[in-house]
Amino acid sequence: MSKLLVMPKSTNIDLYSEYADGFIYGLKNYSVNLPIEVSIDEIKELSKKCDTLNKELFIAINKNLFTSELDRLKEYLLELDKLNIKGILYADVALVNLKRDGYFKTDLVWSQEHLTTNYQTINNWYSFGVKYTYLSSDITLREIKEIKENTDSILIAPMFGYIPIFTSKRHEVKNYLDHFNLSDSSSINYIEKEGKIYPIVDNHEGTIVYSNNILNGYKEYLDLDIDYVTLNEFNIEDSLFIKVLKTFKEKNEIDLEIPGSDKGFLFNETTYKVK
């Protein structure tokens, strides 16, 4: 049975703990594509809470890093090593090098959103000591199963939530507002293209555009033999998300009908292409 990892909007894990097996939070200023970022002190409190509730805790350090950020990162990694952290999601190879150089011991999760698509590369990183892989949301169900059959890596697959489809260091929304002398304090904006509405977030790390629909892989999850699946609460109402999480945990429904959801790329190859 797959474990359920929640990417929540809140640090109040009591909201989810009845149905979640674990949580993924982003380290503040060192993560992208997470509903919430938390400080190292908040992670310490979350770790204590997870220990009490017997839940697993993963921390995302999955942004591209600058050299100037490495010294502070080393300090954070030493702090995380003192906690019961199951794994660290990374995108920058600096994390692999730092671990191989002995700066920390916590297990790594390869999490380069659009690159974790094949077992050959997964096995390569596994040979470098990377124990886990967070699979891309761009691949099909057939490809997920193929990877599972050909790797010893512990696999995590996204099964519910909006899919990040575009990330840029540029501040696309802020630049637009500044150009037209507009003011908007919204944390989430929306962009329309070809009749579809896409959530867009412009924060201190840059700009992220998400899919127009929610990925809903509940029915596929019922028969999926994989270690972990994730449910992402970004831009979803709490009450709906808890209902979905409960259904995933109890598996008491044949299917899960959610307005504004689809199967993402589970049965179709990605259509997001740079022109």
C-alpha cells in the first residue's frame, strides 16, 4: 500500500494527521513549487510533532542554488541532521556533492520536476547514494510502472493537485504590474490562454505557472504499486482537500469525482512545449 505524503498549506498538521502518513514542507528561501515554506525553527517543531504522531517528514531544498547560499545551507543541513527527517528533496547537484563530502547524512530525494522521467537516470543517481526519486508529473502511468520495474530507488509519485508546468527566475507578474503601473497584492494570479485559466504565483524565487486543472489520479492510485504518492493542497479549499485525503486513505470509493480535475498526463504525453 502506498503511503500518502501531503504537501499542505498549513503547519497545523493536526488537520491532516488522521489520514496522512507524512508531510513535505519547503525550507524557506531554499524551495520552489510548495504551497508553504517554513523556517528551520518551524521545521524543528514540525519534526517533534511528526515524531509524536508517528508521521514521516520530508523537507524540500529544491531550488537552483547560488554559491553565496551554500554556507548558510550547510548550517541548515547540520540542523536537519539532528532531526528525524526522512528525506531532503533536491534539484541542485550541490546537495549530492555536499552529502558525498560528509556535510550531512539525511537521505536525498532526486526532485528535478521535469527531468525525473526515466529509470536509467534514476539508477545513475541511485549509484551516487540518492535513495529516493520524486517522479515527474509529466510522465504517463505506463512509464511510472516501467520505472518501478527497473529501479531499486524508493519512488514518490504525484497523484493529486495542480501540476507546476513552468518556472522562471524572472518576476513575470511583478514586471507586468510595474510596466502598467498596476497594484495587486494577490498571492495567486491567473493567466488565460486558449480558453484555459492557469494559476500563476510570483514570489521571491520567481514565477511558477500551474496546470489549469487539478491532477486527480485517485482511481489509478488504487491499483498502483508504488512506495509513496503525494497530494498537493495548493489552491484547493481545505474542506475539499481533507475529503480527498480521506478518500485516498480509506479507498472506499471506486472513483473520485472532483470538479475541475483531470488525469493530467497519466494517459497522454505532455502537451506543454516551448515554441
